[in-house]
Amino acid sequence: MTAAISAKTQNLAAFSDYKNYFFVFDDGKIMQEEYMPVKSFQVGGNAIAYIDNSSSFKVYYKGETVPLEDWFMPKYVATDYLIVFALGQRLKVFDNGKTTLLANYAESYYAADSLVSFYDLLSQSFKVYYKGKIITLEDALDEPPVKNFKTGDNILAYVNHINEFKLFYRGAAFTQTTIDEPLPYEAGKNIVAYYDERYPGFRAFYKGSTYDLEGFPPKSMVAADDMVAYIALNGELKVFYDGKTTTIASFEPSFYKVEDSIIVFTEQNYFKAFYKGKIYTLENYTPSDFHIDFNTIAYLDQQGRLKAFYNGQVIVIANEKINQFRLYRNVITYKIFNTNYVYYKSKIY
């Protein structure tokens, strides 16, 4: 039995077959990219980065293979819009078909979907790459300009050397509060959740406005796309979503996980999901193997069948026992015996 997944989504995936040939899936087409085993790969939203058999670093982008580094194996990460890679401390970004040098000596960095934050050791400054530009946020002559920072998909939060808690959002940097002690905070897409010790209270900056969530700091919190999930002091699992705070579990769950636009959690042994303001019960057990990405949860049921939760429905992808599977946003790759399959927009390839 197979049901439909349909949405306008990013549509790339990659896999190696039983001969270790490397294949790319791009909007319904499967193409052999390499005839030798690749050493590693990552699938981004608009590009696939990989290190080939000769240790060259390449990117598949808009139907073409672009070599970025020959005979070197950088550390790299593929996000929704960027490929960020580092050779030692030399930091670069591949964005919209163009490679840009960010820093010759980047001591620390973090790549998100649409921005890269990093500390430039040579200029002793904290910078961000955003929409093709490198912007200096903080300078300090005798000490590091920032004490710590966290990057969400399109927002940056950090504490600078004079204890200002600052945000960078939509191309502008501003001070949110001033702190005396380290404050817990998390950054997602369009949102930063933090405990303000001077206010005091647990708060969320969301799309330009600041919201009061709780009078006490949470036990734990995770920020994602336009929401923050947290365990309140009384053990309730709550979510701030669309400008409102909602309790989604009255008792502290044995676990909860947040990725992109979905929260999954267990309540009284039921495997549940919060998605677009609603709570869905998926199974009466917690799957041992599941993945969340973009708008989809993919998992194996107790019989080893591959299922997916998408758009409010649980879908059976394959009735056969699955050897392995991967989820790339809303594209699912899986293997039955020695055969690879791709599930995308209600079709199996």
C-alpha cells in the first residue's frame, strides 16, 4: 500500500547502490554522479556536496557538477541554501553558484540555512555572512568580541564582550537585553527564546516582537521553525507557536525532539507529533528508528515497514521489511535487499 505525499518542496537526495556507485535524485530524475565510491556526502536544499574517491570536494548544483577543491578533504556542511566548508581555518561558502572566501583564519563558525556566523581571528572581529555580504558585528582589541553565540536558520543570537545580549535578524543587529550572568537561550527560524534575568522571565523574540512565556526558566528548551518547545518548571511540555503558548503534554514526556516544523514526543507510551498547531497520535509505541526533516517524519514500524507522517496523515511507504532509509527534507530514500528506491510526491523511483 502506498499513499501520496504532495507539496512544493526541495527535492534533492543521494545514495550509493550495492556496487557503491553514487547517484543523485533531482526532481524525479535519478542520475549516476560517480562511478567510484564517494568518501562522504551531504544533501542540502539546493545542492549536494561530496568528497569523491580521489578526495576532491565537489558540489552538484542545478544539474551540473562543480569542483571546489582538488585533492583536499575539507570539513563541510550543506544547509538549505549554502554549502559551507573549511580547510583548516580557511572558511568558504558556496552560495547561488558562487564561492566566497569568508576568512583565512576562522577560529570558530556555525552554518545555518541562510547565514554563517564566525570569529575572524586575523581581524579579531565577529562577523556574519548573509545574502552575499560579510557584515562585521563586533570588534574587540584585547579580548574575544563575543562570549558565546547561537545561530538559527535565519537569525543569530550572541553575548558580546560587555555582556549585551544581541540579535542579528533580517540584516540588522540590535541589543535585546543586558545580562549579569550567563543566560540560557536557543535560536531557530525567525525566533530566539531566552531567559531574561533582569526582567525576570522566560521570553521569546519572534518576527520583531518580544513575548512573555513564563515567569521562571524552563527545564529545557529547543527552538525550531517559528516555534520553541520547552519543559516548564511543573513538567508540562509547552510550545510557543504562532504568537501563542500551548500545553501539548500535561506530564513531562520521556522524551521530546524538535526539528524544523515538527515536535515529536511520547505521552503514556503513545508516539505523538505537534504540527501546524495540532497534535497527532501516530502510534501506540515509540519507533526505535525515526527521522524528522522539513515537514516529514519517516520511521520504521514494529514490522519493519517504512512509514511517514506528512500533512496530518500517516502513510505506508513500503510493506516489505526495509534494510535502511534516509530522509532528505520531504524526499525519502530506502533500500530493500540490494535495490535502492526513492519516494517523492506519491511516486516510487
